[in-house]
Amino acid sequence: MQPVRSGTIFSLAADPPRAFSDAREAHTQFDAALLIAAESQHPCSLERLTALGATLCLSADLATGDSVTLELSNGQGIVGRVDWATEAEVGVRFDQPIDVIGTIARNLAALPADRRHMPRVELRQTVAIRHAGRVEHGRTRNISQGGLAVESSLTLARDQPVQLTLDGLRPLDGVVRWAQDSFAGIAFDEDLGWQTLMPWLRSVQQAALAQQTARLAAPPVSMEAEADGMIPDKHAIRLDAPARVREGVRWWNARVRGLTAQMVELETHAHLAPGAQLWVALPEIGGGPASVVEAAHGRVLCEFRLPLKPSDLGAITGHRRPI
């Protein structure tokens, strides 16, 4: 018999604890935890965990500012203080940030191998969604081994097949399970193993920290320089269109910011060094090989090995508004 999977959310968003009760379903089950105060102990349920705090399902006589220790089911103890309390929930802010991915790893290590299954992880990550020959970028809301929730401008309906590309993973085929307004839930055709998902989430966490550090250290880019772009051609077409880039076996999402028959300027979170050999997939015309010429400030300049035909340029720009 399959164990009931927990509804606890582990979030890569570095935000303080927030109320959760209005968003949960009545039958949702969460990981068990223990909140230890100065003179009392309170069994509780862990609803949401971030690097900065936790939201607990708990009714207890606790005051804002009380010093507490949150003991998780894996034995991990986290020191913090009560940030807020309602009749049914308590928010705890940690004294020091924690490693959320490390906590998930401890949880998995405490389980038998045949019961190890990644929890739902909340994160905001660019994802390329291919459906009916059209590709658009969206943002993930959360991800698990079996699928993800996304927000996008595509009109999706239940049971539609899609292909998803997340930075650093192979393209994933899936099916829309539900859709409402700009949101949709997509189930993967094949589950992602935790051995794949765990290191990928770790890399996402590290990349976000590296990008934040780089932004703080890098000199500001002038509006004139950004408008001119990296392509040394005053006739370069400036536009905003989705693209995908493959380096080796890994795929990355990108936005086309400038284009000529010989060169393309991309905006991407991928760390691509000059000389790197890529496969660049452009909207409307498919893909082709290219070499990285220059990379700086999240922008990459690539040179096509085979120049684009005039009809290719027309196909791309004809469906996108120049900027």
C-alpha cells in the first residue's frame, strides 16, 4: 500500500512565515513536528517551511516573541521565535536561515529506499511550454516528482499534451491535468526520480545565490548600452521572443533580444562561456548550431555556423513585435 503523501510545502522562496489555512484543503495531511517552548511542548503539523521560518498547524497559548525550538520529524532542531499566532496556526521565524534542500535530504535519508519520494517544492523558475507548435515562457509555482504547477499566457485545457523545458534539465513531456485562468497543473509522462530532482533543486538554489551576488558586484549597465545591444550591427533587429538553448545534454531557456542573419543575442540565466558550442532553438524555424562569442550581465552573443535565410528572419520577426 502506498503511504499517504504529505501536503507540507518546502519553499525555496526566502520569505518569513505566512498564514496558510485559507489555501489548504480540509483533508490535507502534513509532516508531524514538535514545537518546544520554555515550559511546554506542542505536537503540531508542518504546513510550510522556508529558509527563514515555518507555518505550523497548531492551537496553543503562545505569545509573539516567545523563544521556541522547532523539532522536525528527522530530528533536526531549529531555534527561533514566535512571529505571529492565530487560533489555528503559528508562524515561527528562525534565528538563522536554514538550508531547505538540506532539510529535504535529511528527510529522505530517514526513510527506507523504497519509500523515498520528494515532497512538493515551491519555487519560481522560468519554464518553456511547447504546445501545438507554439512555445511560450511561463513561471513554475511548485514542482514534485510527478509534475508541476505553472503560470503562463498560453491557453491550456485539461488532457492537452505539452513539452516543458526547465533550465538544466532535459525536455519533459506531460499532460495538463487542470487549468484555471492563467494557471495549470501538468503531470509528467514519467516521474522525475528524486536522484534527479534533488541535485537540480540544489543547483537552482546555488544559481539564485550566485546571480544575486553577481548583481551586487557588477557595475550598472546604462540604458543606452542595453538599447544598443551586443550585436555590432546597427541594422540588428531588436525583439523579445522565447528561445531554448542546448549545451551538451542540458537545455536552458532564453529570450531573443537581438538578431541578424549571422548573430543572435540571448538573455539567459545559464552560465555560458565564450567558445561554448550550442544548439539554439528559435521560434517558428527550429534550431541550429552556434558558438558563444561573448557573455556578460546575463546576455550572450552567439554566431550561427550557418547564416539564417531571409525567409527565416521573416518567420521569426513576423510573429513578434520588435522592441
